[in-house]
Amino acid sequence: MAYAPGPGAGAGVEWVVEAHGCDPARLTSVAALRALFARMVAELALRPVGEAAWHQFPAPGCGVTGLALLAESHLAVHTFPEHASLCLNLFCCTPRAEWDFAGGLAEAVGAERVVMRRLERAYTVTERSAYHG
């Protein structure tokens, strides 16, 4: 059986996102990625528990990794300017409205194609589900 929330069981939502055809210059810009995080935090009413951490890799790639610790869990991004792509992950411990990842990433980094997977994350095993791990 699947591990899934039942009525009254706790569940969160995790979005796993890949964006392709991005502007490599924006993928190397910590400022552009900070602005993306700020927009997502504001539009989703997320609650950072501190400043986001950022790491810029050296040339030739110059990609960026960013992580914001949230009261809800986390928001993370890793960019690949040499491939014009990025990977983004948002996990919220309580359900949230779905953000417009395609539109937001098109505006923020010029993404031409966005693939988003939404995962329901169950916290408890119910009578109708079992954990097989």
C-alpha cells in the first residue's frame, strides 16, 4: 500500500522544479536569485527564519546555490548556467496554493520550459495506508 495521508492526517506539499532555456547571466546573479526568493516568500506568505545562505561557484560555471530555511521547511535553488537550467525545491509543512512556477521563473531567469512535480508529503500512517520502507 502507498504511504498517504488519510482524513485528518497531517500532510505537506513539496514542489520539485526544473527550469530550462534560462538566461545564463541571470543564473549567475545572486541578486536575481535573491529577488526570486523574495517574490516567492511574499506571494506564498512564507516565513523565513533568517537570511538565506548563498554560494557562488567559481569560473567557468559560476552557478549559484541558495537555501532559505523557512518556518514551513525550506526553499532551495541550484543553477547550472553552462546548461541554461536551474533546479528549485520548495517544501511546505502545510498545504499552500500552487505558485505559478512557469510564469515566475520565466520572469526571474528567462525560463523557456519549466517542469514541476508536486508531491503530497504524509506525516502519519493511517489505517488505509502502510509504510513499506
